[in-house]
Amino acid sequence: MSDKKAPALGTLTLDTRSGRVGRVMDFEGPHVQLRPPQGGIEWDARPEDLRLLGSCDDLSSRVAELNAHSRSGL
């Protein structure tokens, strides 16, 4: 993020360094811990590498998350 402030918990962001979308799960030292919207293993990202997703990006990620849950029977 350009202001180097970490986004709020639960926010969907793009990790510009890895190109992955993740939901903010926690903060560990100088890093933000992200988890893929469909679930999976968390990874660490630097706050300055994160970009908040726009409403269209957010909607697309939420649909993917819901589809993943419906396929897994949750």
C-alpha cells in the first residue's frame, strides 16, 4: 500500500510482489499474514506490497470463495 499502513483484518488485498489475492488474517512483526480467499496456507507479505482490491475485484474473489465452499460441501 502506498501509505505503508496495513489494511484491516478481513480485507481482501492483492500482494503485488507475488500476484496473489489474500484476505488479511493477522499481523506478525512487520508482516501481514494473508490467506487465499478459497482457503489454504497463509503467507507473509509486506504492507508496502499490498493493494486494496476494488469492488469488482472484491466481488470476483467472494464469488470464487463461495464456489469453493459449495464444492467442498461446507
